[in-house]
Amino acid sequence: QVQLVESGGRLVEAGGSLRLSCAGSGLTFSSYTMGWFRQAPGKEREFVANIHWFDGMIVYADSVKGRFAISRDNAKSTVSLQMNSLKSEDTAVYYCAARYRDATKYRYWGQGTQVTVSS
């Protein structure tokens, strides 16, 4: 049974930093491209960042470029999202997700962790 469990979400002031983590189990973590998504109240879920399973190539949404950094540790089956210079518009539930190698769709999703940025 595959599980992705996010942690690290909390209330933080605008301009602050936060680090989210996602621990995977039940899957060959190194074979999965890992992504972070978020969903703000009343909005659709949106892509934040992902990191490729093989070459570690990283893609960011324009809205977080230069502020967020995704990383992975295959030995620990974890993917992290370092978030700096947080803005109120970053407030959302953050989800990690996994897609097998170069598949187009994310197959596994975590339950989400709430990030609230106060202005």
C-alpha cells in the first residue's frame, strides 16, 4: 500500500520561511517523479514544483520561482519543499504527489498539509 505523508505546514508570517516534507512508503521511491501541488480556498489545485526521478531536473511554477526549492532524498524516500519569502497568496493546502517515471499523470497523492501565511 502506497502512502505519502506530508508534514511541516503551519501558520507563518509573511516574509517568513517554512519547510514541508513528504515521506513515501510502499513504493520504489527512486522510480517516481515527485511533485508538490497546492489548493487555496475556492481555487483549483495548482502545480508548484516537481523533481524528476532520473536526472533530478526541477520545474517550478512561475509564482514560486526564486522563492521555493524542491529536493529529494531517495535513501530516505522523502521529498521536501523549502519555502522562503512567503506571501499571503501562498496560503493553501499543500500536497505531494508521485508519478511513475515519465508518466503524465500523478498516481499517488498525500493527504495534504495546511500552510497559512498571515499578512
